[in-house]
Amino acid sequence: MAGLTTRFAPSPTGPLHLGHAYSALTAWDLARTGGGQFLLRIEDIDQPRCRAEHEQAIYDDLRWLGLTWPEPVLRQSDRMESYAAALERLAAMGVSYACTCTRADIRAALSAPQEGAAVIGPDGPVYPGTCREAGHLAEGAAIRLNMKAALARLDAPLRFAETGPLFTGEHVVSADHLITNVGDIVLARRDIGTSYHLSVVLDDAAQGVTLVTRGADLFEATAIHVLLQRLLGLPQPEWHHHRLIRDEEGRRLAKRDDARAIARFRADGVSPAEIRAHIGL
Ligand code: GLU
Ligand code: ZN
């Protein structure tokens, strides 16, 4: 794994907590032991939810934990042109369409009597396909992936390699799984012009990431990312999905969980080594 490049990609929507420390330190340790490079990326496409002070706190907390990274840091808000260009390519390939559905429209369509129980995919209920053939204009609409059309363009099965301890091995993603359990996911939200999935795939490629380190909660999204990489002709990295840090009640930590914010431990005089020990690193 010599020469690997991995990254930590937080969103500046709140203080970093112990779960983020675990993720950042795991990526850092993998880069160190692999003789590779650790990158930081600021995932700030959801501008209304992002704050400059949270971004600054990310830098402060990570430096305090002992991490360093090459500057300048890549910020997704600077990459909107690349996202738009990829959306145009996907549209030209005929694998996307404009969707004007509101959340309520989707809920109503899914509760129609002929629909069975809604399947919950990586982004919530699998979209019922209402707008797939409607020919809406892209202007002011969300853009969805036409999953069946996308799969029809592939000449070989989708596979990816997982190096993390939870799901170790080679995974094959079946077309059935993508159609039934993932469906026509959003490539570009109407309000922000891109999506987590599209941006993360384009950014990992642009940054030369060879190992995607992130939490196990994003494992299900990997099938989408592998598909987008194949459609866009991007190099495929390996993945390392790590366990999630939970609170005493076994719940996942959330950004609002200020009690476990790194800054709080720091203010209380806890050392970075104690943080590492506390989260089992
Ligand atoms: N920005 C995402 C998060 O904070 C992580 C994205 C990724 O690592 O792929 O959950
Ligand atoms: Zn729609």
C-alpha cells in the first residue's frame, strides 16, 4: 500500500466530536503506516448549514490532535464548475433526468395503494420514478440518476475492494441491488446544484485519493460511488470503512452532541493521547 493517499472530509456544520477524531486519526494512521499522504477536504456544498467558525474549529481541533496536511485545503464550494461539468456529461450520456418532486410528492407517490412498503436506501425512501420519463427542464429542478439507464451502459459487474476490518474483501454490487435498494438517487439537489455522492466521487479523483477512509455508516453509499466512478471514467480507490464511536447508551454521536466535542475535551485539559486511548486507538 506504499504511496497511498487517504483523506478526512468533514462538513463544517458543527463542532467535531469523538467520532470525527476517530475518523481523522484512523485516516492519519493509515497514511503513516502505509508511507502515504493524509489530505483534508472541507465538504461545504450545503452552504446554508456551513459556518466559517466551524471550519476554523476543524483546523484547530485537527492540529491539536497532531495532524498536518498539505495546503491549500480543497473546499467543495470552490468546485461547483467541476460538478456542473460532470452533470452535463451524465445528461449527455442519457443517464440522468430532471425531477420536480417535492418530499411530499414522493411521500404521496410511495403511499399509493399499488406501491408496496417503501424500500429505504442510502438516501432515504427509494424514489418511485415519477419524473423519469417526464422530460422536465433541468432549470430549477433536482437531477436524478436514471439507475436502469446507467446500469445498461456498464460492460462488466461493479466491484470494489474494502480494506477495513468490518467488511474486508472484494465486494460485487449487483444490478438488482442498485435498482431495488438504491434507485434513482439525487445527483444534484435543486438548492445546491450538486450532491454528496457526485461531489465526493469527483473530489476523491481530483485529489488522487487511493484509499477512502470513512465511517461504516457510509458503506451503503459506496455502491453509488463505484457506479459513478465507472460512468465518469474515474480511477477507483479502495475503501476503509471504520466502526462508529457511540455514546454510553450505544447511540451514534451527532454534531449536536456538544458534550463529546473535541473542543470541550481540549478545554477540560484532556490530552490528545488521552483522546486516542479513550476511543481505542
Ligand atoms: N462529509 C462526510 C461526512 O462528514 C464524509 C464524506 C466521506 O468521507 O465520504 O460525513
Ligand atoms: Zn420527480
